[in-house]
Amino acid sequence: NPTTHIRYEAMVPYVTGQKPVFFRAQTYKAILQALKFAEVFKLRPVILGGGEAWKLADRLAEKNVFVSIRGSAMRVSPHLYNSEEDIMRLIKVLAETM
């Protein structure tokens, strides 16, 4: 396609969900905003930092969304065994806390 720009073409795997998109977010609010943004644009989010992610642990457990607490951070690490439904449930629970 002659109108395709090489810089935009490089983004295709990220906006189509083939590759994760990394967000640097430390605070509770910033983490929720990153996850909501990822949900709206159907991205596969990975949160870097996540200093206040532990604040979401109870809400996630209540909804049967499994995560790992590491010190004062929460690790969310989707695996090939996780279904799309699992990921969407995680995003929904996080979005509900906004």
C-alpha cells in the first residue's frame, strides 16, 4: 500500500494485540488509567513499576482475578494458559475501581 508509513506499520503488532504495550505507572490512579486506556484500545497492557498496585489486591481477589503480590507491588503476568476471558475479567475489575 503506497500510503502506509513505515513508522505506523511498526505499530501494527501492538495495536492488534499481537504484542504487549508497556505502561510505566507507579500510583494507584496511574495504573488504573493505563489499564482503562488499554481496555478502550484493546491493547495488551504490561504495567512497569506498579508501586501502588497492591491497593487493588482485595478487589481483584474478590472477583477471582489471580495476581502475585511482590513486596509492595502486584505482578500481573498473563500466560498462554490464560484465556481472553481471564484477561478481560482482570481489566473489568480494574476498570470498576476507577
